[in-house]
Amino acid sequence: MSFKKLVFSGVQPTGNLHLGNYLGAIRKFVALQEQSDCIYCVVDMHAITMWQEPAELEKSTREVTAAFLASGIDPKAHIVFNQSRVMQHAELAWVFNCVARMGWLNKMTQFKDKAGKDRENASVGLFAYPNLMAADILVYRATHVPVGDDQKQHLELTREIAQKFNHDYSDRIRDLGAGVEMKSGEETVHGFFPITEPVIEGEATRVMSLRDGTKKMSKSDPSDLSRINLTDDADTIAKKIRKAKTDPQPLPSETEGLKERPDADNLVGIYAALAETTREDVLSQFGGQQFSVFKPALADLAVDKLAPIASEMRRISADQAYVDAVLKDGGERASALAEATMKDVRRIIGWLGN
Ligand code: AMP
Ligand code: TRP
């Protein structure tokens, strides 16, 4: 036996869902549901590692859910829910707090970025965040995790945690017959948790700010012009692309010519991702052209692809009872799966009562 392919991913309900979230994550969630069972989670427990106004958190949780549904995720064939409904995430995160080492977490760049200079004042939750993320994935024994490039390091840590748990408890896992044979490179190994594969691919694994091609497009950038929000209407999308930072050169004909030109590279990457093609292809069409030609074409394409999602989000969001029912039903199905894993985990560890 080997692990069955299962996809898991999460998005934080922290407002301002943007084009990077869509191209780097949500659109991949949609594509993967054709081939595999998928679980998509609105991670409201991760959200409170930084202060969130409660009413805003509720609103954003529903908004991310609406974005999932508007983008084409099928909540009946798959599972869509908010994390805090399934308390097994917190339970397994505690176990992982005791598996992961301080030294591992001390290397996490996202903590350093988010905590900033005042590290003493960051929440303990923000530091332990990657352990909760590992728990999200492994409580379902998920094998594949689609994310943007910024989550690579966290997924490495998830793999390390799975490996250490499998190793530390290997005798017990065998005695209880709870493990599974799996491939690890050339070798076949035995363990309880899979060594999860990140799915980070395509032309838009790291969408950059429209105001500064060296900075990631982010929910928390104070400038709204830096990002295209999934709720932006057609005029706003077109305006933001028109105002996007560029350089005075025409577009190159080869991708080589995009090196050292982060703003141009970003816009070409966005075009390629939206058109579901490659940077090479886009440059074979637009090489030698000025941005005065390329930007309107990009704006048309972006409006074409994104405006229908925004209007579908508005339609779905108007029916709050439906959104809440999706989360409740998903939460119930997720709980049953998570509890089955935790029954084994508790026995493996030696916690009485199961
Ligand atoms: P977050 O908003 O941090 O919860 O991110 C949700 C998903 O979107 C994660 O898979 C991120 O890696 C992805 N993501 C966030 N920002 C970007 C970006 N600028 N480009 C590509 N993917 C992104
Ligand atoms: N840390 C991810 C982010 O900020 C969100 C997340 C939480 C996640 N748990 C996850 C992503 C599990 C993938 C799998 O984007």
C-alpha cells in the first residue's frame, strides 16, 4: 500500500485577496480537482497570529470561501471549510510543537519578515505558525500541496516534521500496523505521515507588486495600486495596469532580456499566466513593442479573465446562508477524516483514552 494522492491547501482570511493569490494558488486548486481528491481550507487559525478585528475576520473568511467557489472549486465533490471548525488541527499542531526543533523554526524567513524589528512583541503563534501549517496538511495525510513560491520553506519544514515523527515513533508505528510503505527518492521507507510534495509551478509562482517589481504582491501593501484585488471591477483593473511601473525600453524578444528588468518581467509573467502560456510565447508576440501597446492588451486579458470571477464572487457573497452552509458541511466531512488520523496519532504517541 502507498498513500493515495490527496491535495490540501489553505488561504488566510486576512483581506484583499489578489492576483498573486489567484495565479499562485487558487487557480491551481481548481485545476487539481479534476484529477484528485482535494481539501481547501480557509485558515482562520493562522490569521490570528497577527491581530484581526473579529468582524473583519468573519467577513474575510466568507470572502475567501466565495473566491474559491467563484473560481470553480466544487464544494460537493471536494471539501471546503474553515480551519477553526476542525479542532484536530490544533491538537496535531501541539504534537508538532514537540516534534519540531527551535533551530528549525528560527530559520523561517516569513517569521522574520512578519515580526519585523520588534521580535519580542510578536505572538508566540506567529513563531509556531509553520507547525500549525504542517498539522493542517498532515492531519489528512495529504500528499500534494499547491502554493506560491513564498511557502516553499514552510513545506520543507512540513517534510522534516513528518520525517522526524516517522523516525522517532517508527517502532510504535510498526507495532500498531499504522504505517504505510512509501518511496523516498530511490528508497522505500515506512512511516505514518507522507513526505508531502509541494506543487509550485507555472509562470506566476511569485507575482510582484505593480508599483515595485522587486517586492511581492501582498495583501498588506498600503498602496492599493500595488495589487489587483479579486474584487476589483473592470475599470479598476485597467487603471491599475495602466499605472503599473515599467521602464522606458520596448519589450525584448527573448526571456534573457527580462533579466534585470523586474517590472517588465512581472507584467510579462502575469500575461503568460493569464493566457495559460509561457513568457517565451508572450515575447514572440510582443517582442519589440512598447508598453503603450502591451499594457492595453494585458488590461483586456486581465479584465476578460478576472471580471467574471469578481461578479461571481459578488453573486455568491450575497447569499451568506449558502456560504455558511458550504463551510459547515465541509467542516463536518473534514472532521471525520481528521479524527481518523488523530485516533492513530494518539495511540502512536501513547496517549490513553483511545
Ligand atoms: P496567503 O494570502 O498568504 O494566505 O497566501 C495564499 C496563497 O497565495 C499561498 O499559496 C501563497 O503562496 C500564494 N501567494 C500569496 N502571494 C502571492 C504572490 N504574490 N504570488 C504568487 N502566489 C502568492
Ligand atoms: N501559510 C500559508 C500562506 O500564508 C497558508 C496555509 C496555512 C497553508 N496552512 C496551509 C497553505 C497548508 C498550504 C497548506 O499562504
